[in-house]
Amino acid sequence: MNAAGEPPDPVSEFSQAAGRPSAARIVQATIAALLVATLVLVTAILPAEYGIDPLGTGKLLGLVELAQVRPGVLASQPDEYRTDSREFVLGPYQAVEYTYRIEKGGSMLFSWQATGTVRWNLHSQPDGAAQDYAESFDQREGSKAHGTYVAPFSGIHGWYWENVDNKDVRITLTTAGFYSGAQESFDGGSASHDVKDPRGNVVKRPQR
């Protein structure tokens, strides 16, 4: 019985007996938490995120591979990619050339299809080269091609198509890549074309 004649509260008495955790216990708990965090950092986070594996646990658990970046997988670019879609109608045995301005290392995803057989040449002209000089990378006959192109040097890069039939052929070209403008050359003249950004806004061809 307490002073008021009431029976004792066992919960209250237990709390008073236990008291607050001592400073020593707080220090011990803090040290234990730091040790666990350090262990996780050394055995898992460092090997997986940074490839640092002082204990060898990252290799054992297969975590080191997560931090490795394979050469050639990522190629950063200084600006966002552009998009372009064009159609060309070639009369019997007519030809057209369509090229983009791409800097070295810039990539381009492309897809084109023709309504008939054409002879094509995917080629490039490096900056500073003679006007009639070009390097060819794909030359054959067919009605379509799809792929990815990476510019080996800065310059103009694109296609030459020639209609090899005695009837009209329509060619539809769609591309997306890190180019800055397009140029069309045909019998008797040439024309510059603007391209678009990923949101569909026209990007003016830069003056060179």
C-alpha cells in the first residue's frame, strides 16, 4: 500500500526500477550501430557502387561487377539528339544524296524503305577533304535498310540513292541522332533542311 492507501502500480514500479538508459549503454549502442554501418559499407556498398573491395566480399557475392562500366557502352554528347523524316520521289534512273552534319563519335539511328529497288551508298566526307573524296561504308542494291551509324570523324554523313528501274520510286527516311542539320543534293541543285529536337520543335541549321 502507498501513502494514499492504494495498492502499488507494478508497471510504474518497474519503470522506476529500470530507470533511463545509462550513458554507457547509449555509447555502446551508438558504437554497435556504427560498426554495423561500416560493415555494410565495406562488404556491400563500396564493391557494388565503386568497385572497391578490401575484404573480397564483393567478388564473392558478385557485387564488384555491378560497379564496372564496360568500354564503349556509354558515349555522352554535348547536346540532345535530333530527329528527321524525309520522302524522296525518284523518277526512272534518277538519284539523290541526303547527308547530315555529324561530329566525330556522334551516333545516328536510321530506317529507310523504298517502293522499288534502288542502288545505295552510305558514305562520309571528312572535314578538310577534297570535294570529290568520300569513304563508303555500305554499298548495294535493295529496297530497305535499318541500323545505327557512328561517325568515325567529323564531317558529312549520309546516303546516295539511285533508282535502277524505269518507274518512279518513293523513298521514306526516318532518323534520330546527334546531327546538326541536313543537306539534299539532286540533279541540278541542292537544298538545306532543318531538323527537329525530341519535342518536335524545328532546330535551325547552324551557319558554318
